[in-house]
Amino acid sequence: MATAAFFYLFAVLAVASAAMVILAKNPVHAVLFLILTFFNAAGLFILLGAEFLAMLLIVVYVGAVAVLFLFVVMMLDVDFAELKAGFIKNAKVGALVGGVVLAELVALFAFQGLQIAPAKVLAAATPSDISNTEALGRLIYTKYVYFFQGSGMILLVAMIGAIVLTLRHREGVKRQSIAAQVARGPATAMSIVKVPSGGSVIPAAKSKEAAE
């Protein structure tokens, strides 16, 4: 009974906060509602016995993605009024898609009923003597280790590609050249200048340019 009560509590709050992400006029408030949605979704994962996914949702999405959205919105000063200008034009299509999803959910609950049995799901998915996190780690690093390493390589290539595509070399910008720094010797690193009495270390040509 308590499990069902917490399920409906987390589900209602998740749906309400997700709706506020779209309806909020202030973009900062929308990001805060998005964080609340992630927390409620993490609560649903805990009820299903998937504590690793709940922790991942909070650490990765709340701790990195949502905060990144917040900083991007605050720094770039995005004009959300202009972005939402076409909302009314596409409202009919959005209402149609939402109606189809709602009809599917109603049909699912009508067919399966509203009974919640996370214990049966947990017993079927995870052995009883280990936790969900340990079972997931055993699968990833044994049976699916090559797929896991392959996905890591794909993400690494995507990151390098994004850096290469967005890197721009502008003229007149001083950049560090490590090869030139390493190749410097005493002859190019320093110069010995005999300063006359009452004179300056700046050569005559350079002092004339500075005076001009």
C-alpha cells in the first residue's frame, strides 16, 4: 500500500513538473522544474529496485546536464519568446501526438490494471544475493564489455569531432606554440645588451617607434 502511494506521489509530481517545464515563462524556472522532474523520476526508479539508474539520473542529469542548461540560459540570454513564437502554429500537431500517447497509456492501464508489484520485477531482473548496481556491473564488465568499450570509443570520437568542428583560428590572436617553446635555445631566449650610462635598454629604432 505504501509503495503504491509513493508511486502515485512521484508520478503525479513528475508529470506536473514536466508540464511546468514547458509552460513556465521564465527559462530559469523551467530548468528548476526540470531538476524536480529528474528527482521524481529517480524516486520511481528506486521503487522499481533500480537504485543505480536513480543515482545516475541525479548525479549525471541533475548535477551536470540541468546545471549546464541553467548556466547556458543565464549566460547566452536566449530569447525564449522568439523560440515560442511558433508554438500556436504547431499546437494542433502537438495535441494530436499528446492525445495518441494518452490513449495508449489509458489502454495500457485498462488492460494491465493499476496493480504495482516491484518485488516481482526485482526478483526476476536481479539475483537476490546481490544489489542492482553489482548485477549491472557484472553484466557490463563481463558479457557486454566489448559493447561498453565500443560505446566509450564512439563518445570519444564524437567529442573530438565536436572540438575539431567548432575550433576556429582567427588572425591576430596570439596562441601558444609548445614546439617553438621547446626548441628555444640560449641564443633566442635571452640577449645581453650593454647599457650606456644614462641610456636605455631599448634599441634606438624601437625607442624612435615608441616615441612616434
